Amino acid sequence: MMKKSLLGNAAFAVVGLTLALWPLSGYEEGIVVLLCINCIAAMGVSLLTGFTGIFTLGHAAYMALGAYTAAIMTVRYGVHYLPAIVAGGIIAVLVAWLIGVPTLRLTGDYYAIASIGLGEAIRLILENWQSFTRGARGFPGIDSYTTRWTAVLFFTVLGAGMFNLIGSRLGRELKASRDDRIAASLMGFNTTASRMKALLISAFYCGISGALLGGYMNFIQPSMFDMMKSTELTAVVVFGGLGSMSGTLIGSAIITSVMEYFRDISQYRMLIYGALLVSIMVLRPEGVLGNREIWSFLPRFGRRD
Amino acid sequence: MSDLLQKDASKEPVSKEVTTENTRVLLELDDISMFFGGVQAVRDMSFTIREGELAGIIGPNGAGKTTIFNMISSVYNPSSGSIWFREQDITLLRAYQVNRLGIARTFQNLRLFGRLSALDNVMTATQNRYRYSFRENLRGHLSPCYRPDPKFHYSFLESLLHLGRWSKTEQQIRTLSMELLDRVGLASRAHQPAGTLPYGMQRRLEIARALALDPKLLLLDEPAAGMNPEEVFALNDLITGIHCEFKLTTLVIEHHMDVIMEICPHIVCMNFGAKIAEGSPEEIQNDSEVLSAYLGDEEAIG
């Protein structure tokens, strides 16, 4: 019998292989790629917002950093796309660390406000650093390196890693400092360090997601990563349920596919997006799954001892 | 109350047999004061707790008892004075450092991790056991030095991959946490979110969570608050039982005289932020200042 500890990894391997090998049309492949990209970013934000209780409205900036890093490395310096994508994540982590040191002392709404400002600041730097990023004209000519295989590979590896993390000591540490910061620090957790860990991991996921987005669109510009994008990331997490990683994936999948389904009606689909968010707020204010994971609804896996 | 707690009723309260006169001083408060703006919450407070003691702090509401606990556990740093734990100055350490040195506490206004299950609450503490020692630093002072207990610890990479020590360690953390839940009589509620447990159970869960840290000193902040007499009776047994079973130095705050008088051989009595008496229950009961603090002065009435 397979070890229970590897159940999550196995489940992700199955999902990954299905996504990669299931016969699909070109258009459907595009949706799968987009789905993977959105899910990676949403998982990052979910760790920070749902599991650590830090509301962020600026995480699109980390996607922008990842996207620009990967684009500049592949186009200007001819680096292979795989290391370039990972480098995108790492640059996002470094910037997140610089931002986190002063701002993670803020709690609750104050951090949310600071994150809006910092997110916009990063976007504006990218927009005005003409010589390096080509500014608001955008950065064209990126190879379409985000194939179905690449996107699914990153989604599978990062997804399994994320679920493993929240099922480990770090997951309990973050949830403890979310539920009661003082009690957590009196259980021996350095809560500032816990919050920093969550921010760095979430920045890594968003950076990777941005780098993949650049390779999918072949073109990036700063306005793709504005506050709208940031709020969309947080909205997906709230939609899926704060404190539920599987809820985040489900929420992300629902919102991405609904938006794709109504692509014909172009800007009017934002009405549908709004209606979707309002209806979940009315019908299930705690989000699709609340703060439970999907397997806790199955009778057999509900009790894990 | 569960059978587990009833069983202990037959045990002698061991604390009264153990003499603590000759053991080492574990905790020493040296002239500490605390101001909140212009209000002096604690004034020149000094007392020592010896290893293995079961001591109590009593005093009317607002006497500054919880402030003392908050200073020992470094939620606040005292305005003046110093706190020594195992001959080490811990006055200015941060809360998590003090905790890793072996001081665990419960809270008067319950601070459980409400959305986590009872078991996860205890596991959160169990995974955080530290071994500690004092090491001389560059300036010649002793500074605390702690490292995670390897039995309950695994690396970030092992968390990420669920390989290596992950499953064995998680199993150990879970087993030990279940044992502790069982000890306080909450095993049947292990999977219920802590925030939805009845009040008395939340209090006992806090005790289990503090014990899971394997502390050297346990601080219990009004453990009997809001309990009915029957629950208080079982709680007394739980506290004395834990004290003897884990050989754990315990400091209890209560303003119910009867709880402290029954279980603590060493009592400190406070009023208006200052110590007014210290001694055995008999001494405290016959102290004129204590009586006036609790029952009022003749002059004040007349």
C-alpha cells in the first residue's frame, strides 16, 4: 500500500497527467494554460490571505516582477525559459523581503492599504524605467514558452508543494498566528518571521505565475498588473473560502472558466463577474468551501488519525 | 467532567508533601513596576518561586495579577525592575524567546486558535518544543540559546515534499497531543473547532496546549473563572494532578480564595499593584491587610 504521506503528491501527479495528456482542442488548451497560471497565483495569495490572515491588494506587482524578469532574461540575454521562470519567482521573493521588513509590522487593514501603495509603486517603476522595461509601450516579442506542458508542470509541482506545506508544521504555524497572534508568540512562534515566510512563499508563487503569463501572452505591459488584477487575485481567494487551499483552486477554476465562457460579450462579462461575487457573498458568505479542505467533506478522510 | 479527572480525586495533593525549601530558585521578580501612562499597575513587586513549587497569586479585581503574568511572559516589558528565570535575566526578551526558554501560560480571556481543531491547537504547541541552554556571548553575558527538539521537528524541504522525517514526526506530534488531550478529558472532542467548545473545555484545552510545550514553569491565569463549583473542584484536581505528574512548577492566579487556599502551599497576596502579604494559606488567612483588602477596613466603613 502506498504511504499516506504521499497521497497528496500522487493526487497532484494524477491531476497533472490528466491536464497534460487529455486530448483537447487548441482553444481548450489555452484555457488549461490560463487556468494553471491563475491557480498558481491564487494559491500564493491564499497562503497569505486565507492562512496567515494578511489581506493584500498588491500581489499583481509580484506577478509583474516575475513576468518582466523572465521576459528580459529570455529576450535580451537568451537564457533558457525554465531558469528564467524560476528567476522570476526569486526576484519577486527578494523584492517581497525588502518590502516585508518594514511593512509586516502593520496588521489588518493597515497592511492592505500599504500593499495597494507598494503594488502601484512597483507598477509605476516598471512603467517609467523606459530604458530597461520599455515602459508603458509594453514588452513584445516574448517566446511562447508557456506551452501546455510547461504550465501544467509548474502547476503540479507548486500545487503539490503548497498542499504539503499547509499540511505540515508551517501550515499550523501560520494558522495559529492568524487566529491569535499573541497566543502564537507565547507558543514560541516568532510571529513576525511566520508572516514573512508566508509573504515570501506567496511572492514566489505570484512571480512564477507572472513569468508564465508573459510566455503565454507573448507580450506584457505594466497595465496588465494593476490594482484590478490584485483585487481579482484576492477576490478569487475570498470566493473559494479563506483558509481553504482546495477552495482557492475551485474558486479560481470557476471564475476563470466563467470569464472564458462569456468572452463573446467582451466587457459586459465584468457584469457576470460582479454578479458571481455578489451571489457567493449572499449565498455562502464564508466562500465556496469555507475554511475546510475538500477532503474533509469526504467521510473517510474527515478524521485523520 | 470526565472520568479521567475524577480518578485524580483519590490522589493526595502531592504539593503539600514535597518540601521546596532547599530546591533552586526558578523565577525571581526583583522590584518590578509597570506604568500604563499615568497609571501604576504594579508597584515594586518582588517574590521568588522555587523549583517544584505550586504557588498562587491572589488579590481583588484590578490588583495587577494579570499584569504580573504579562511581564513574566514578556507580553509587556516592565517599566523598571528585572525578572530572572533560571538565573538568567529575561526582562527584555521577546515573548517567543521567553516561551522557548520554558515558560508557558494560559490566558484569562481564552486565547485559543479558534478555527483550528482542539487537536491542532495542541499539535501547534507540541511541534514547538525547544531544548535550551545558556551560552556565554561575546560580551561575557549569558544569553539564551535554544534549538528545536529534534523529535518533533523536520525541515522546510521535508514539509514541502512530505518525505523523510515528515510522516514519522507528524505521527509523534499527533500521538503526544492526543495523549495530552486525553489527560485533560478532551479526547472525544479532538476534531471539533476549538472556538465551538464549551467554556470549561476551552479552559482545559488551554492547559493541555501549555503542557504540550513541556515547560519548566506553567502560569495559569484565572483557570477557574466562569466555572461552577463542581467544575472548580475537578479543576483543582487537574492542577494538583498535573503538578505532581509532570513535576512542574506552577504559578496560579485566582481571585477565588477557596481555590488557591486549597491547592497552593505558597501564596502571594496583592492589592493596588503591590504585594501586601506572602506565606502559607494559614498566614494569609490571618493577615490583617489581606482581610481588609477583601472585607474592607473598619475605618473605611465608619
